[in-house]
Amino acid sequence: MTQSPDRPGKPFLYVVVCAAGIAGDVARLITAAQDQGWGVGVVATPQALGFIDATAIEGQTGYPIRSAWRLPSEPRPLPPSDAIAVAPATFNTINKWAAGISDTLALGILCEAYGFGIPTAALPYLNSAQAAHPAYQQSLARLREMGVLIGSYEPHQPKAGGGADRFRWEEALELLHPVVEARR
Ligand SMILES: Cc1cc2nc3c(=O)[nH]c(=O)nc-3n(C[C@H](O)[C@H](O)[C@H](O)COP(=O)(O)O)c2cc1C
């Protein structure tokens, strides 16, 4: 029997974290979501585990970080999600998600979210050399067609230290809010 933790009395947000330089600040999104009444669970790509403070995040959310598939005999560590925020979303994960590749747990959750109709927002964080690849614009277009809400971050210059001051973690919640409200 593979039971999930009880559905908490509040809506539950999955924050999918990818391996971008800014991922270490994901606590800001978790805090903002919790302040707005969400329960939060974090799903990290395997590469992203090297960018985040797993112990601190687990303390903040009260749930284990998920990164690998569980064994069939193991219980589900997180309640089901009411919405998903992918932040930061890497070039790699955006392209694989749009192509239907499911070789990380994070991608597996994202690929299935479309079929389940789970509201999903993604905040890409990448540089302009990555964004120039033709596959990237095609991936964004496909994700938009799927109903994924895409953040407004303009890619930073390569090797220029990123644009953390311009990256608004709260935008994920702003994008999701009307969709989630309309379902209530
Ligand atoms: C220090 C460092 C910073 C990185 N920053 C970014 C980034 O901002 N955006 C991005 O798309 N990739 C970035 N990468 C490359 C990704 O980590 C790499 O493509 C990785 O395979 C992404 O894995 P994931 O999509 O499964 O998380 C960075 C890599 C390193 C080592």
C-alpha cells in the first residue's frame, strides 16, 4: 500500500528547483508561499541538490526534499499538489519538459502535471547564449500551449554573474493565483 501523507488543511504547492546559480535562494519562494497560506514541498533535480541547503529547506517546509523516485513499497513523502512552481527553471529542464522527457523525478512530475491539469508556473533563469538556441523558444511556445505560465525574467549576459536582483521569486505565486482562485 502506498499512502500519501494526509492532505493538509491548506492548498499544497510543489516547488520544483533546478540547478541554476540562483537556486540557493529558493527559501524566499517557500516563505512567500507559506505566508500566502500554502503548504510547500520541494522537488529538486539531482543536479540542484548541489545548489541548495537541503537541511534548511526540509526544516522550513516540514517535508523531505524529493529528488529520486521512491521504491514502489515506500510511502509517498509529499501530499498531492494543487499547483506547481518551477523556480528556477533551467534551460535543460525546460527543453526536456517540453520534449516530454522524464528522466528525473522533477521532469516526471512536470510531464504528468499537464495530464492531471495541475496549474503550473515556471520561472526560467538562464543566460542569453542559452536562450539564443532555437530549441529554447520552441520549448517555451510548447509549454505555453500546454497552459504553463512563464515568468518574465530576461536572460542575463553569459559569464556576467547572473541577474539575481531582477529575478522575482514571488512572480510564480502571482502567475498561479488567478488560476488557482478560478478553480475554488
Ligand atoms: C555554477 C553553475 C551555475 C549554473 N547556472 C545555470 C543557470 O543559471 N541556468 C541554467 O539554465 N543552467 C545553469 N547551469 C547549468 C545547469 O546546472 C546544467 O545544465 C544542469 O544539467 C541542469 O540540470 P537540471 O535541469 O536537471 O537541474 C549552471 C551550472 C553551474 C555549474
